[in-house]
Amino acid sequence: MKKIVLSLCLILLGASVLSGCTKDEFLDQYNNIVQSAGSIALTGNSSLQGTKEKGIDDYTGSYTANYEDFSDTEYLFGGTSVKREAGKDLAIDCALEVTEGTAKVFWISGADEAVTLFETTGTYSDTITLPEGGNYIGIECENFTGNIELNIE
């Protein structure tokens, strides 16, 4: 994956030099490539257990799902923007009902360990500030039966 992004960046750099792009135009093009590469890590809509509605970008939207003895991880929102146009803050609202098994709503940033945001029946609401680089919000389930409603703005 890194080799693909690096190759695309080198091609883009060469094209921008030849076409006379400004530094800002080059950085915007680079950010678009990095964002596109970051979207690949998200769980595809056809593989999701629930229904996802995309917001203004890959970092925002809503997700609703009913799980039945589900064991897997779904990467729901996020990406690898160098500079996110909508800013670095995300407001997260979540309602989780755990009937059986476990479910953890998490946030992972870069190479850091995943941070568990929420893992019990109830509601969760918070605002997180994204650092530079890759940031993803998802749900990790083990024999999970229950449901989730997740909204990120």
C-alpha cells in the first residue's frame, strides 16, 4: 500500500513540475491521493452488518446495525487525510445494546493502540480531536448479539 501511494506521489510530483503547479496545488493533489488510499481500509458497505450513510466525508455519517452472534471488526469511519477540510474535531454519539458477547466501539490513530470509546449497554457522547495521519472509528465484536446506532459529525 505504501509503495502504491509513494509511486502515485512521485508521478504526481513529476506531473506538477511539468505542468507548473504551485506548492499549494501540489499539496492539495497529494492530500486527495492520501485520502483515497485511506478509504481502502474502511469496511466496504457490502461487508457491513448494518446500514451506513456517509456524511460530508469518510470521517462522518451514521451507522445502524443489528448483530446476531457476530465476531469480527468493522472499520466504519475515518481515513488518512493530511489536512481534513472540515477540521480536526469529530462529535460522536452512540447508543449500544449488548445482549450477549462483547462489543467495543474504538478509535485508532496512526500506529497507536486502539482506544476503547464505549463497550457497555447505554449511550456515549464525546468530541475527539484527530491528530495528523490515519484515524479510524470502528466496532470490534466477539460473539456479539445486540445493536448499535452511531452518528459522527
